[in-house]
Amino acid sequence: MEPEWGWIPDPDPLVWIRISESYRLYATEGNTARYAVRRCSECDS
């Protein structure tokens, strides 16, 4: 069974500046079909 969530352990801090609809950030562990197009609001705090 594939995990529901995907994640990236220890991502480059600069990746969060570039993340967008045109620069999708794909998970490298867990469910690697998942990707993000924005950072979560809790993470920006």
C-alpha cells in the first residue's frame, strides 16, 4: 500500500523561494507522485 503523503527530508532552504505552479516540488520519499506548489501557511510562520 502506497503512503498517502510524500515528503522531502532536509530540502535545500532555497527551494521554498522557487516553489510555484510552474516549479512543482515532488516528494522524494513516501508517496513520490505527490508534489507541492506552495508552502503550507504553518510553515511560513
